[in-house]
Amino acid sequence: MKFEKISTNRAKFTFEVTPHEFEHGLDHSFEKAVQNVEVKGFRKGKVPRTIFEQKFGVESLYEDALNHVIGHLYQHIFDEKSIVVVGEPQIDLDFNSIKRGESFELSIIVPIKPEVVLGDYKGVEVKAKDLVATDKEVDQEIQGLLNQNASLEAKETDILEEGDTAIFDFEGSVDGVPFDGGKADNYELVIGSNQFIPGFETGMLGMKIGETRDVNVKFPDQYQAENLAGKDAVFKVVLHEIKIAKGETLNDEFVANLKRDGINTVEELKADVKKSIEARKETQENDRIVGSAVKFACDNATVDIPEEMIEQEIKQLRSNVENQAKQYKIDFEMFVQLNGLTMEQFNTEMAKQAKDRVLTSLVIEAVAQKENLTASEEEINAKYQEIADMYKLTVEQVKAQLDVTAIVNEVSFNKAIDLLAASVKEV
């Protein structure tokens, strides 16, 4: 076997196939082929080899024989410990060079985990953390609580205005033909919330209870349902009720009704909300710091990622979305549309996410290797215990299912991220 790296993400293994090895493959191929062959004078599966080759030619066995030989040779690739195979092989072979009774060469080309050339990966400068909750932010969050607890009551006047809640029936049509998903009864909508397509909510303004109105709209050119994108449509709307929100008053009674542990007064609520906002900000700012550090390392690294790694990641990401759709019992393409994407946009986004994820993983792993980051026995045991607690298993059960190498890799990976984040300079 001859091994050579033909690029940073491809390796080539060249083998000499001996007459004996190929003959073994032909024997295997014949044993399979003869089971489905009938020749006059012989029962199915009982045709002698010589008769078979006279009638069909030995060349008819070549393809399957080669597959059998390649299957055996492929196992030798994993003896080469300097590489990690990350995708399906390609076979390089001149089919015309195959002659029974003579040796011939074939090569197996495989995508491999690429070499990562790190550039600068420490000391990126970022904007300093902002962890202070302002009075305005506290007031906005408390106003949100007031709005969440507001009740709806019938409006005294019967004219629909901005901010009112309308209860109505609607049915949409394009060129006089109703379309799927364009009809609902007793639908509740806050006018001005912009939940519908542009023009719909403004088209309802001024309606009176009991009124029927045709609302003319145009679907956006990038609308998720491609059959409606850019189309003019008419919605027949029947208004049944108009309601307005009755706001709550911020006082100790309102606070007590929220039933928050140890929070009984307005001042206590403000302090608790301030603390909550600052905790949330700390998480967000820490995520920003980590994200900036990782992006800096990735932007400065050079790596030629094989398409096979990206495709594999795309499959995983797509599978995750398909499983979500199944949980909601929604058709996959409809689920994508409900998330505001066309299938083309979805596929583009999946490809971008996949490439970013693979690149990040490779670069962080390279940083861990360069910094000689590994896991102590104590850290390995702690990680096993963490996983056991998470899945309500015993440590022994986790060890039986998860190789220690995976644990060491995860610990060193996390250490590399912590190292990058710790090197960030806040300015």
C-alpha cells in the first residue's frame, strides 16, 4: 500500500491487486450471480462456472468482484493513524487495465480532516461589557408585565382604530379563487401589531361592528408561500367585535397578585426586575465575548474544509428541523414556510450554518492541540457525573456508552474556548 496526502483535505491510497486477490473477488461475485441465473439444462443456482462464463463472459463478474476487493482494501486505510477519514471514498481505476491473471493498480481517494493553520487567536479587542440595567429598561419591563396582565373589554365606540383588538372573520382570494390558509373565523388581532401582510391591518381601520369590507393587499415578493409571492389578493372581512385593553395600575396590590416569592411592593418589584435584567445582560455579554473570541480565531485561521464534512453537517441540521416538524405534526416544507423562509432560503441558511459550525469545531480543536489542553482524571470523572445527572443514569451506564476519548475531547474543547474568551481585551 502506498499512502500520500494529495492536498490538505484529501489522501490517496494506492494498492496492487494481485491475481489471487482478484480471483477471490471473482469467486465471490460468481457465487452471488449464479443464484439468479437460469440456463437450459441446469437448475437455478446450479449453473457450472465454465458454462456461466461461456454464456455471459467473465467480464460480467468484474464490477461486483472489484467491489468485493475494494471492500477488503478499504479496511487497510484505517491503519494509517496520521489521518481521519471524514467521508465516502472515490475509486481511481483504469477499468481497461484489468486482465484476469495479471496484477493491476487501483487507488482509493478519501476526504480527510483538514489541517488547520492558526493565525492570531488571542487578544481580540471588543467593546467593554455593559451590565447595568437602566431605569428606562426597568420601566419597560414592568410596563410589559402590566400589559401582560391587562384585560380586554368591549370598546364603547364601534369604530376600529389603531391599537384596538378586532375579532373578525376573513377569507382571502387571488383572482377570485380562495387559497389555502387564507380563511379563519373569529380571529383575534391587535390592529397595528403588523402580524398580517402589509396593508391588511390599515385596510381594516374605520370599520364598524357588523360591517363587511373587501381589503385589497399585495403579498410581498419574498413571501414564504411561493404561489402567493407578489400576487394581488382580496380579503373579505366581517368585523364582529372591538375590544380595548384595560391596563393594570402599578401598585402594591398588583405586585402581590403577581405572586413572586418575597416580592410584595413596587420597590421590591423594581429591584427584582433590575436584578433579573442585569443577570440576563451578563449572560448575553458573556456570549458576545465568547462569540467575538471564537470568530477572531476562525477569521485568522486557514483551513480547506472538504465538502463532505459540510454536507454531513447539513444533513444533521436538516434532520433536527425535520424532527421539530414531526413533533408539531406539520409537513416539513410548511414548517419551513411558517418560519418565514422559502426552501431556497432554508437550504442557503443550512449551508452557511453547517460551514460555520465545522470551521469553528476544527479551529477550536486546533487551538486545544497547540495549547496542549487536555483533561485531568478529576475533570473526566466530573464530566461523566454531569452527563449521568443530566440523563438520570449511573456513571457506569454513561461510561459503557461513551468512550473516554469523547469526554477528553469535550473537556479540552471547552478549555480552548475559555482560553480564547479570557484573552479578550475589553476597550
